[in-house]
Amino acid sequence: MNPINDIWKQDEVMEALKDGRNADDIRVMDCPKCSRWGYWNEGSHFSCRFCDRTWYVTSEMAEDSIALADTVTVTTDGYDNETLANP
């Protein structure tokens, strides 16, 4: 089964919103391999729901994370909240 592209519908994001967390308080980051958004709990690791890999979060990766609310304005290529590959 393919994961849902829309980061707002990811299970962890929906649970955080349901628990009353604000979209400005939920961090997401793009996977270093496939560049798709995933929920990040601001811990030391990030697991991609698309390519099933887990990454140690470096300080650079943490700085590149964004608030869930900011994903609304991210440019996409026809898929909800799917980042474009870096050229």
C-alpha cells in the first residue's frame, strides 16, 4: 500500500492535530533520499514513510525542517505536499 502523499493526512500529523497541537508547532522535514515530507517529532531520528529508511538527524537537517503550516505554500508538481527534487 502506498502512503498518502498529503502530509496533513499522515497518521502522526492527524494525531498531533487531534491532540490540540497547532500546525505552527508541528515539525516536518523532507527525506534526504526521496524528498517527500514526513512528520518529525524533533527527536534524534527521522523515519521516511515512503522509502522506509531511518536517518540520524543532523543539525543541518533540523534547521531545514519546517512547520506543518508552512507546507501549504510549498510548490508541488501535481501531488499534495510532495516536494520537488533538488536540481
